[in-house]
Amino acid sequence: MMDQNKAGWVSPEYTVSRAVTLDREKMAANRCVAADPQSQQIECYRVLRTRILHRTARKGGNTVMITSAVPGEGKTLTSINLALTFAKAFGQTVLLVDADLRMQNIHETLGYESGKGLVEHLLDGCPVSELMVWPGVEKLTVISGGRTIGESGELLGSPGMATLVEEMKNRYTDRNVLFDAPPVLACADAICLAPLVDHIVFVVEAGRTLARDVERALKLLPKEKILGLVLNRYNPTKKESTYYYYPKYYYKK
């Protein structure tokens, strides 16, 4: 619910973006914990958001690519939970972009149907306004869905994608743009997208990701853009009930 009395509250009207309805039960099952204000884990994402915003404000830039070394480390869910948390911050909006063109999962995780995405814009010239959806969450819009494609690295590194990223960056001064990108070691896509964004957040799964894979992946990315590492499935209590969502953020000084 919108609270008009909160100082600094920004509530844009999405008259162009297509409105969709999220499947709250599916989101809960998929561990979209930031959608539930009563969630115990939401504070972890507030800390991540605050640290990221502090560092981006100091360094400049409003586009952040979220990636990992290998598949299955939780980078898509991290992207979604961060976007939901970013949307709750005052004075700004957030655009979440599914840039994993080989395996687009954001709309499935959130539980809505989406037929158009980046591929339709880059290959078919589909207007950006037809790609964007408003999921009923204030200050959040999403570009997700569309057909998958094997030659996605070429698209993500294309002049058309560079133009699109610049448009996303500059259209609204109060907007943060989060790109959910493929794992670095799975394909060339994240490496192709990295030069176009301002910052990179790297997701690592605690107890699973090999240190040598993290080192290999980080060497392929521009180190000056890496804000830090999110240690996913961090387990500070050793209790089964709290195992999944305690992401911990490690950042460069």
C-alpha cells in the first residue's frame, strides 16, 4: 500500500508499462523473501542494498550487473530480492532486467507470463515500452521474458544493447538498473555485458562454489567495476530452519 505521508516517498504512475499480477504463493515457494515485510531475512537484503547504494553513490553510476561463476548459485533470486528491496528505498525507482537470454527465469520465479524481452527489442526492433511490465510493486518495473537465443553474447555486446543501456541509465535520474546476467564461466554473455554497466555484484554460494572458479571468473571481469561478493546460503547459526537465506556481502575497500 502506498503511504503518501512518508517524506521522500516517490510513487510514479506506470501508464505505459503493462500491468501484471504476481503469484505470491509461487514467490514464497521460490524464496522471494523481500516481498514479505515480515520475513526475518529481509534485513539482510536491506544491508546489501544500503552498502551497494553507498558505494555506487561514491563511485557514480546507476547500472549494476549481478552474476556468478557457475549456474545454480542464486544470482537470479539475489537480483529479484535486491530489486524488491531497492524499490522500498525512498527517492528512487528500480528497473530489473533479465539479461540471461539463454535461460530467462525472472518472470517464472515471480509467477507471471511474459512474451517479450531484450531479444525482441534487439532483433525485431520491438519498442522498449512493450517490454516493460509493472508487477504491482511501487517503484519497480521489470523487463523479462521473450524467446531464448543461443547467440546471446553477440546480442549483449552489440551496439544496440549499448544504446539501450545508455537509455536506461539516463532516462530517469532517480532510477537504478539491475541486470541479471548469466554465470561468467558458463558462456561469454556476462563478459560481453560487463563493459556496458557501471558496477558488478558477484554471487557465490557458500559451501559449494570452488575458490578456483571464483578466481577464474573474477579475472574475466573488469576488477574496477566489482563492488563486492554476495555469499549466498550463508549459515551463521548452523540451524536447518535458517539455512537458505542469509546472504552476506563482502566488498572491496
